[in-house]
Amino acid sequence: MILTGTEIVEQRRLGRIRIEPFHPEQVSPNSYDFRLGDAVEMYQSEALDFRQENPKVKIPIPDDGLLLKIDKIYLAATEELIGSDHFAAIIHARSSVARLGLFVHVTADLIDIGSYDRWILQLHAVQPVRIFRGMRIGQVTFWSAKGPTSK
Amino acid sequence: MILTAEKISEEVAAGNIVISPFSPGNLNPSSYSYHMGDEILEQSVDRDGNETSAGEPMPIAAGGVLLQPKRLYLTNTHQHIGSRKYVTLLSGCRPAAQLGLFVQLSANLGNLGDAHRWTLELTCVQPVRIYPGMLIGVLTFWEPKGAITYYSGQYTAHSRPVGNLRGAASDWGRQ
């Protein structure tokens, strides 16, 4: 079952969900809006390889935003640390972001139980699109689990 | 509700979830990491959108294969996967995602029914070299609500990478 916004707030109060920093105005009816951090990373080489090092370069997002190209993959941390030892979390683009053709993950949307970190988004633009640091870029939902979570 | 690792393990042992071969080492706290198979089928279409490559899947060499952007490739899961009790969702894993490799194109939902090796759709943002049998994604299992019926479509019969089986474009219209 998916948690409502009210329940996310309550479970956070109980320490069973962690979102830091937390801003009540970012709570939605059944999710929490997370923000983009202040930099992206890009690969130095064009062709990538699962068995090789793929060196990256960090690019701070300027005040007037960063224009994403369509043929590159960009990695970007969320501003918030997010996770739970009790609930699985799934990330989604905000619909206003999706409407600009921006993917916020590349078919990897699960935050496993027990993970607590800044989530690394995989940004991919269908058309060139400008992003801004701190923008509300996505939503995280929390889902109750069946079975022991002691692992 | 999403199943935890211990519950997945318990239901595999009970036969209510099929992941074969199954290795406890691939369990994550609320998911299971699966591998891709060792065959690939490049899909192409002509300008009118008709499929032009209905060929056989090709073996992937040990040295891997370099995928190119704006192309669609089909491979399969190494594991036989399925459940008649829990709904399976199948997605990519973080290492694949971070190299810009899409695994399943917004079709991550499994059906209640028999196990098989699932066909995976792959497409990439930048050229990327993949290897046969590599770790490529994660499975999650979800408890459904309501009376259960089983998948009766034709894809479960295929354990090698298989393209669209709906036939000509005219079949897509409203019946």
C-alpha cells in the first residue's frame, strides 16, 4: 500500500521515514517533492562500458541554469537525504518536469528498504531543457512492506 | 505491499515465486537482482514503422556488444521469473541506469501467471558496451488485492528474446 502525504509526515515524525532537509510545503497528497542538488556529473567519454572505469566530470549548475543536451546522460544528486528502514520508496518525475521531456531516472526507480542517501538521479532530456539547482524535480512515494525487514 | 527479502526467499522456497536459478546473494532488502541472458536481437523499422528485422536473436560475444543510441535491442533475463501469487515489477538496476541504459521501455509490469525468461527492451542514451550474463536489473514482488486470474497471452511461451507478436499495424485498432 502507498502512504498518503499525511502518513509520510506521521511516519517521519516517528523516525520510520527519513527526509532531510524536510519542508512541509513539499508534501503532496501521496508523495513528497524532492529537489535537485547544485551540480551534475557527465561522462568524459562518449562511449561507455560496463567493465571499464567511466570517468566523470562535475559541473556546477550556474545561477541561470544549465541547458541539458539530448544525447548525454547526466547524473545529479537530490538535495535531500531520503530513505527508510521500514518502507520501500519509489521515485518519479514531477509531471511538470515530465511535460518538458525530462527523464529523472533511467528505469531504476526503487530505493530499497534500508538505503538512506542523496538519490542519484539519471537525467535524460528528449528535447534540450534548462534545469536549475534546487528545483523541485521529482516525487518520492513510500510503500508498506510484507515480511520481516530485519535484513 | 512490496515483499521484503526474507518474504521473497520464503515464497521462492514455497514455490509461490519462481526465480530460477535463485541465489540468496542476489537478494536486496526489498528486491532481487537479476542478470541478462546471452542473446540479443536488434529491432528495426522502416519509415512507415513496419518491422524489418524479424531475425533470430544472436549470441553476444564474451567481449560484449556496443549498443548505439536511438536503436532498440531485445535481450532476455537469464533467470526464469514468475509468480501466480504476487505481481512482479521488473526494472533496471542503478549501475545500468547510471550508464544511461534503459531496461524495459515504460513496460515494467508483469502478469500473474507462469514463469519464463522475460524479453527485455534495451535502449541507450550514449553508446554503451554490455556483456552477456551481466547484472542488469531488479525485480520487486507485490501482493495483489482481489480474485486472481492468470495471464493468457502468448509471450510466456517465449523464453528467447522475442519481438512484437501482435502482427501487422492494422491489428492495433479497436476491435
